[in-house]
Amino acid sequence: MKNLNSLYSELTLKTKSKLVLVVLDGVGDIATRSQGYLTPLEAASTPNLDALTQDAAQGRLTPVAPGITPGSGPGHLGLFGYDPLEFEVGRGVIEALGLGVELKAGDVCARANFATLDAKGIVTDRRAGRIPTETCEKLCAKLAAKIKKIGDTQVIIKAGKEHRFVVVFRGKGLEGPLTDADPNREGFAIPTVKPRDAKSAKQKKTAKLVADFYQAALPILAKEKPANGFLMRGIAHQPEIPSFEERYKLKAAALAVYPMYKGLSQLVGMAKIEGPQTIEEQFQRYLAEHDNYDFFFIHYKYTDKAGEDGNFEAKKKAIEDFDAALPILLEKRPDVLAITGDHSTPVAVHGHSWHPQPVLLTSKYSGSDKLDRFTETGANLGSLGLFDAKYLIRLMQANALMFDKFGA
């Protein structure tokens, strides 16, 4: 039986089309009684998105598989067309790449959060009150100055946005993945990491290394408030992934603000465009770079952030802020435009969920589903139906007339 990706590759034609994938992180939501049976998308005023729907098809995306709640890594890899069950990437690797760390073969990376611990070591706030980036940088500098090596292993610590940072272990005989040093909820102690493969000597060595790092680092932070501890997850080494351009014949660029999403795009070989800090600036940079790339990935974080905080009004406002900026992008309307999320982050859940996210796709050939708005309810009625996120890029290619006919 022919591999489906091989078939797509055989049929792919090089064109001059411009494709844009806009990801409103965690935009999908659910309608509950406490929210007046409205989702933030439904409650928001979105005249520019509404106008797009007149010439668009809509549907819902399953990010991984029914019932599975994805992290940001699997969610985005699916949107990039890589089956997240086939290409498992540790979050630490993604974050490290996004922060500009030049990884070497054998490096093991962990994504970390500063956190608040009580006197008994119980996690009372997984994000340390979302400390400002400046505080994170000072704390990371303090740790880096005192922990340069553990045994024969070099330790690299680099600050990210707000409470986030990365730790890279560079030495011989290291390997991931490991379990997380994160209870993933408040009210529990930091768990000890363990090898995912109990038979792997390299993973056992790496797990002990992480435990030794905690033993060295926690006393340094003990008197800090509110960030007197930290959590680590996505502890893994960098896998091999075929490049985006090789796979799709599209020269791609990423416009993202947060390091993790820069890292995800860099992992598949997209050019990382630095500088823009707001969605308006991202769209303006798209206009400036329009002629230099075939495909643009544009990431917007604040819908997810509000959903994780359980803040309906903030998520609604984030959607409205995005909508207000959208006309900038449309000054050079791409041949194919897809707008979606990497997963759903319902306000009621206060985190990522398994619910399919809505998707809007518009092109000269998308047709119109005759829907008035881009919402979960409307997307349920759209012609795209419910399909796996890994096929979205293929539908975008089809709408760009990038596939030859299959068979006689």
C-alpha cells in the first residue's frame, strides 16, 4: 500500500501561490450555562472575520485523536501536517530552539516554569503568579551563575517569557524522554522524574541528573517570593523531522512572539522572523516579507492565555483585538488563508481540552458555506466537516492548485 505522504509528494506541483496559516492559540471553546450558552467566539464582535466567512468553508479539526487533549507541540505539529503520534517532540526542545539555543546532538532539554511552593514543598501556584519577564531573567541569571555543571555535564539555563525558562543538559550518555517534574495541578509536591523506558541506562542517568539539579537549585531559590521553586516538563532530546520545504515544496516563515512557537516552526525548518511583538506588528511584517516566502505561519497567543485563566471576558477581548488587526493582513490577501487554533482551551476547563477546534479556510476555490460568522456552532455546519488537523495543510495546498490529478 502506498504511503499517503509519498502520494501527496508525487502529486505536488510548484506554484506561485501564497498560503497563510493563522493560529489563534486555544481559540476553541464550549458553550456552558454559566456563559449564557455562548462561546467567546460567539460573544465577540468580529466584523472582519464575519466578512471573511462569506467566501469561506468551515469545519472542525481533531488535533490528535478523539478524546485526547494535546499540548502545544502536538497541536502545532498536526497543523504543520506532521502526525503528532508519529513525530513526538519534547516541549523542552521546542522552547530551547525558540529561545535561540543552538542544540547539539545528545543535548537534553527541559521546559521549566517558576512556581510557588509552601513550607512542605507543595505546589501552590504553578506559574508563580506569572512573574514578569524581568524577574525571570534575574532568577535565571542567579541559577546560571551558581550551577554551571553537574558532574561532567554542562548546564545551560535561559530565560523565556514571564515565568518560563529552559534548562539544557549537555554531556555524554544522556537521553530522553523522561516523565515530568510537574504535578500539572496545584496541591501536590513536585514528582521525581523517571525514565520513559525503564531499560534505558541513558535515561536513568539523565533522570538522576535532573534530581541532582533540583537538589542544587531549590536552595538557591528558597528565599525568593513568589518564585521559590520550579517545575520541569517535556524533558527530551531533539528528534529528526523532515523539513517543511522538502515535504510541501513551500518556502515557509514563522511570525510568532513566544519562544515555544518559534521553536516549533524552527524544528520543521521554517525561517524564524524576529522582531514583531503584537499581532498588528506581525501582520505588518507579513506585508513586508510577502514576496520572500510562499507560506506564513502567524501565531497569536492571548486567546489561549485567557482560556487557561478561566477568563471569558479576556478571551472575548483577545478575539476582538485580533479581529481589529485583521485588515492589515488582508491588504495583501493570500491565495489561501486558514484561520484556526492548535487546540481548544475552554474557559470552563481552565486549560487545553479534547474538543475539536473550529477552522475557516478561504480561497478562490474554497466555495462558500453561506455562514454569517466564524464560530464553533457555524463550523459544525460547514462543508469541511470534522477531520484530523494533519490534513489541513494538504487542503490548503489543494486550494492553491498544488496537486496534480491522481490516476487516469
